Amino acid sequence: MTSGNIEPSATKGAKSTLASAVYQQLRDDLLRGALEADSKLRVEWVVSRYGAGASPVREALNRLAAEGLLGRHDQRGFFLMPVSAAELEELTRTRCWLEERALRESIAHRTAEWEEQLVLALHRLARAERRLPENPSTNDPEWEKLHRAFHRALISACRSHWLICFCDQLSDQASRYRLISQDAPGIGRDDLGEHRIIAERTLDGDADGAVEALLNHYRLTAAMCMERFAQGCDPRAGVAKARRR
């Protein structure tokens, strides 16, 4: 009798855990450009790639679609969202609007703990190697996590859970384009130097200067990505192929 009561709950919990694992693995692959642009994601293919059953795979795919990281056609399954210059322009503009407000609010409501977290986030980012030694065209996943943590620390004192969530969603979308921008020719940048300037102005309480540095940082990434689009090729497909190699 007891086992009959526990078993359904245990099975449900196991499926939920597996779905979360598939979700995280697939999400990481999407954000690091490991999959072809505009390609369809059939349930059977995802099952084979990630070693999970159809039920947790569908749950993971639906979750990613709800977050806007996948597209979904009725009766035709899921697909990777395309990238475009028009979407990049809108995304960059919207991200600048929201993160300006979040950063200004964080500076206005600064605490000693927040300042310490920001200093630590910058320190960890500065010590990390951006590229994988065995594949210099690919960012190290650990660097990606620390980069995300730095930008999250900047706005973490803004006192708005909703604003932080919106900024996180835009950061996810922007990461697809950032992968494209890193291969753009003709535009050099001091990536760590840009992050240092943002942090220094933020810690100095210079809201106008910090916002200027942050928005310039995002706009330069967008400009580098636009260079790739201007070549008239499909940069996202090239990124995915490079990741597989």
C-alpha cells in the first residue's frame, strides 16, 4: 500500500529532474552556438542527442519555447530562432533601455555588500581565460558563466526582481549575437578593459559615466555583429560549425 502511494510521486519527480537536465544541456548548447541556425529540433533527434525519453524532452523544449529561445510551429515541432540585423537592432536598443535603468537604480541603492560582490565578479572574470586553449575560436564555458555573473552583479541592487528577470531574458537572446560578433573582422576591442571601466565608474558612483560605458560596451558588440551580417553570409551557421570542430 505504501509503495503504491510513493511510486507515482517518485516517478514524477524523476521525470521532472530529467527534464530539467535536458533543459539545461540544450539551453547551454543554444546559447553557445553549438546548433545550426534555423534548424528543426525534432523530438526524436533531441532524445538521441541527450539520452532522455520523449516526455522529459518535450517538457524541456516547451520550456525553452516559452522563454523565446526556441520557436514552435503547431503540429510541426520546434526550431532554432533565426538571427537578423533587424532583431539585433531592436534587441540592443531594448537592452540598453532596461539595463540603464537597472544600473542607475543599483548605484542609487548601493550597499557595501553589493560593491564587494561586484569587485569579486570583476576579479574572477579578469583571471579567467576567455578562449579554450585547444580551440581559440571558442569561448571557455567557465568564462561565459563569469561574464554573465559580472553583468548580473552590476544590476543586482536595483531592487526589482522583475527588472532583473527581463534583463536576464535579453542577455540570453544577446548571447546568440555575441558569439557571432567575436569573429567580426576589422574591429578590435579590449574586452577586459571595457569591463574594468564599467566597474570602476559604477563603484565610484558615477551613474552617467557607468551607463555610458555599459551602453558603449553593448553597442560595440552589436556593431561587430553587424559587420558579420554585412558580409552577406549566414554567420550563425559558421559559428555552429566551428563549435562542432
